[in-house]
Amino acid sequence: MQQTLTNQIAIVTGASSGIGTGVAISLAAAGATVVVNHSSASSLENAQAVLKTITDAGGRGMTAQCDVTNEEEVEKMFADTVDIYGTVDILINNAGLQRDAKFEDMTLKQWQTVIDVNLTGQFLCARAAIREFLRRGPRPEVSKATGKIICMSSVHEIIPWAGHINYASSKGAIRMFMQSLAQEYGDRMIRVNSICPGAIQTPINTDAWNTPKALNSLMTLIPYNRIGQPEDVGNLAVFLASDLSDYITGASIFIDGGMTVFESFSTGG
Ligand code: BGC
């Protein structure tokens, strides 16, 4: 791919697995210097492996341990990035998780963990990014926009999801979070958009694809008839982070093989 992100610094949260890994690798291949965030010591090895993939391919970056729900750790990750690389141009607000349960059985902890990581984590990281974009001001030599934030949402920002009410609530909230941010900072030339993935083959949804039966049943939800790959999302992240999408802000872009066009209605209704 063309080097559309040369000399730009990107922080990718939750980059030690799944979609975050795919996005980190794609941004680096497009020329960005990538901060590969991971949440704890136990994910350090994975983050280092992601960084190795990046540097083996000629890219640049570093790993950064930070729990996105911890204000001090988030502030430190941004401060370290600015110390080392000078600024931040792109934030991929990706870290997210599921804690599934039937609603009547859902514990407060399951609810709070999901809201803390998927929503409050995006708040803390976006606030740190916005403060850095405002401090630094425009950098027209690398990008038309002063800064870009990409929120990892989900098809479940619009598709209700029984058994996953904490998760669907967090993603529905991300829609308003992203749009309100885009509204508040558009005049400062800061672009904020969401990526809304459907079923992407990662550890978060192993149950949906690890047996032929599960995969067949998943395909009844996907008109395009394949499960998505992290690289599919990585390609979209590169586009949204680059000047190729300079007139896009406040948008939720669905990347789901057609999941949101309701396959189940293809022969009835
Ligand atoms: C969830 C996955 C699920 C997909 C489609 C994603 O946001 O994290 O577990 O497979 O939506 O339902």
C-alpha cells in the first residue's frame, strides 16, 4: 500500500491481540510510527511480537503498557509518546472486551468492566489525544487534519444484542461519544470517526467460528459469506487516518460483510 501516513505517530490501544494487532500492522505498513499499547504485563510478549512484525517489515514503533481505564497510566502513555516521538497524530481507540451473561444473571462487575474499558477507556484516551492535538496545533506537512481519532465501535452500536447487553450498551454509547466529539472539535480540524466491525476472526468471538457448525450459523448472518479478518479493519483504519478521507468526520463506517443489511430477510418479510 502507498505510504499515506509517513511521519505520523499513532497510538493503537489494545494492540496486542485481535483487531488492534491488525490495525497496528496496517498503520505501520502505511508509514506511521506505531505505539503498540497493551493492558498488562501478561500481554507484553504479544505486544512485543506485534512490534517485531512491524519492525521486521521495515516499520517503526514501540510497545506501551497502560490500562486504558486508569487515568494516570493513560496520561503517562501519551506523555511518554510525546517525549519520544514529539507528538501524537492518530489515536485508534480500540481496546475493548466482552463479559457476556444473560441479563438476569449479569453481575455489576460484568457490567462495569465492559463500560469501564469500552467507554471510559475511550474517553480517557480521546481526552489525552485532543489535549495533545490542541497543544501542538496543525502539522500541514504531514496531514490536512490537526488530529484524527478513530473509535472502534461495532455493528452492535445499532444491532441490539441479547445476552450481551453491557457490550451493546457500550457500543451504542460510543456512537454518541464519537459524533459529539466530531461536532465539538470539527472547527479545530480534528476528525473523529468510528469503525463498526461485524464478525472479525479474533479471540473475542472464538465461539462464533471455531467449529464448522458455529461458522455455518454465523454465515446465515453475513451476506458476503466470509468471516472478516483483522487486516480488513486495518485497511479501513489506514484510510480513515489518512488524508484520503479528509472530508469524513462524525461517521460510523460499517465493515461487516453486509451483516447490517439483515441477511435473514433475504427470502422473506
Ligand atoms: C463482537 C463479536 C461479534 C460481532 C458480530 C462484535 O462487536 O465483539 O463478538 O462476533 O460483533 O456480532
